[in-house]
Amino acid sequence: MFKIINKIKPLIKHKQVLNFVNYYIFTIINAGISIFSISYLTKHILPEDYGMIGIYGSVLFFLPSMMSFSANGLQAIEIVDLERDKYLVFRNSYISFVLISSAISFVVAILLSFYFKEFGFVIIMATIMGFIQTLSSIHNTELFQYSQPTRFGLISTGTVLLGFMCTVLFISFFNLNWKSRIFALLISEFVFLFIRLYYLSSIGSSFRFTFDKVQFKYLLNYGAPLMLSVFAGWVLNQSDRYFLLNYFSLKEVGLYAAAAGIASFIVMINSNMIKVVYPLVYRKLSKREGKRFILKLTVLYSVLILIISTVFCIGLHFFGHLVLGKKYESAMPIIYIMCVAQSFFGIYTTTGLVIDYFKMTKLKTVLVVLSAILVILTSFVLIPIFGIYGPAIATLISFLFLSILSFFISLRLFKKHKIV
């Protein structure tokens, strides 16, 4: 017994383990607030209204990647590879690039809002939120890379909590409609963006707009192959709503969006796992080592996330009626399927770090595009058979395919780059 304790003690004191625990404490808190928010919304707004929030989320999904040209991964790599002064020059160029691309996105959003008048509000609001989240992600990347989990956790929890409080205030006290939920989220993100840029970092005070053609070309060359991947990723994660809108109505989209919101508990676990391990993985790969570590990480995380997903679904089976409003209870099977699907996506992201580090953006794009084609084909086949559950099953099949293929590609990259 004492031998086991003595072995565990050094592990507990290990920086990566402490970061892992720190991130997940806040993940659990944030997940609790998010699930409580969804529970509140399903008891106060109709599924049709939740459908509009679901469309808003689907538009927002790809906007930060579009505005940043998928260069967040490059920012993380540059923090590792560049000296501090050179990185700050890169950061200024990167933010300048984001400002230009965001301005273009706003023009496109305004034009689209006139064409799709029914969804004009969600298009404009998603574009504003996408801009705010893009700037926030720059700060988040630095927090992850410099191992500041407590600060990240406090910011993320504060954002989620303020968004929920504003939602309750607008809906319960001012009797506003579903649009107020989006306003609440926007207010929360903006408040904490200001705090991020001017009180918790030097990003705002040190920024100087620079039109650096060399840096812009560097960003474009890195991100260009990934833009197709972004669209394919959107198909993988968000196209289900439009399949349902085509085959059914906004009511079914609302049910599906609520289910996806509950299943985002698994998404949070996945994203926080990556935040903890990717700085360590990148450092190991930069030294041409870490093969055993990454393979062990993949196996252990696969087991862990599937167990968590199973336990979470069992809990929902017995207590789900307390979480969802009565009009949303038919969405419960969708939650089960999507939780397992997101578990496999989490497995994919562990081996996907190897592809990201070696900047194999074209290869990653091909991988995601193949999965997107698979989800489209299987959705068309499964919806007539399984109805509203068809897109969720299609997503599960595609994420399973993605995780398996990524694993074997990573093995090839280990061999090619002689990673030991």
C-alpha cells in the first residue's frame, strides 16, 4: 500500500497532471452550468425556437476558423519555435490578418442576411460572435501553451456563468424571446474579451496594425488547405441540422440542437484534454521523440472517454427527465448516440496532433473530406430508415472512421520522421 502511495505522490506533483486536474475541474463546472442552461431553455422556449438557436450555432461553428484562416495551430507552433520578440511580431501580423478577414466576413454576412431573411438575425449575430471568439482564441492559445489552466478555467467559467445569468434575466424577468439567449451569450463573450485583452494580457496594449505581406502569405499558405477541411468539419458536425430541416422542420432541428448541447459535455472533455497535452506532445515531437507517449496516451484516453460517455448516458437514462423539458424528451436517444460519436472524435484528436505538428494540412484535409462525404452518404441512407436519429448515427460512423484512419496515418508519420 505504501509503495503504491509513494509511486503516486511524484505523479500527483507532476506539472502536466496538475494541469490536467485543473482543466477538468473547470470543465465539470462549465459542463454543469451548460447543461443547466440547456435544461432551463428546454423548459422555457419551444423546440422551434431552439431550432433557430441551433441554426445560429451551426453558422457560428465555422466563422472563427474562417476569420483566422485556421491559423490557431500555427500560432501554437510559433510559440514553441520562435523567440519571444519574434513571436510578438508574428502575433501582431496574425491579429491584423484576422481584422482584415473579419471585415470581409461582415460584408458577406450582411449580403447573406438580405438573401436569407428568415435567418438574417442569426447570421449577423453569429458573425459578431465569431469575431469575438477568434480574438479570444488568440489569448486562449497563449494560456494553453504557457500552461495557465487556472486563469483559463476562471475565464471560461465566468463567461459561461455570465451568459446563463443574462439568459435568465432576459427570459424570466423581461419575458424576452429566444433571441435574448443569443444576446446574453454575446454580452458575456464581449465582457470577457475586454478583460482578456487589456487586463489579463498585453495583447490589446501591445497591438499595432501591420500589413506584412510576407506574414500574410505565410498564414495563407498554412491555412489554405485547411479551409476545405473547415467546410468538411462543418459538414461532419453541423450539416445534420440542415438534413433535418430539409426532411422535417425547425422543431426537429430544435430537438437535435438540444441533444447536441447535452452531448457537448463529452466535447468539453475532449477539448480540455487537448489543451493539456498538446504543448507536451509538440515539445516531444520537436525533439523527434514521444512515439511511445502518444500511443500510450491514445489508448488510455480511448478507454477513459468511452467509460465516461457510457456512465454519462446511463445517468441520463435514469435522470434525463429532470434535465430536458417534456417537449424535448424524444431527443434522449440522440444524446446517447452523439456522446459515443464525440468520444471517437476525441480519440481522433489525440493522434491528430501528430498530423498537426508536421503541418500535414493537405493530408488532414483529405482525411476530413472523406469523413464528410461519408456522413453525407450515410445520412441520406439512414434518415429514411431511422428518421430523426439518422444523422446522429451517420456522425457516429464517420467519427469512428476518422479515428481509425488518423491512428494509422500517425504510425506512418512516426516512421517517416523517425520519431522514437
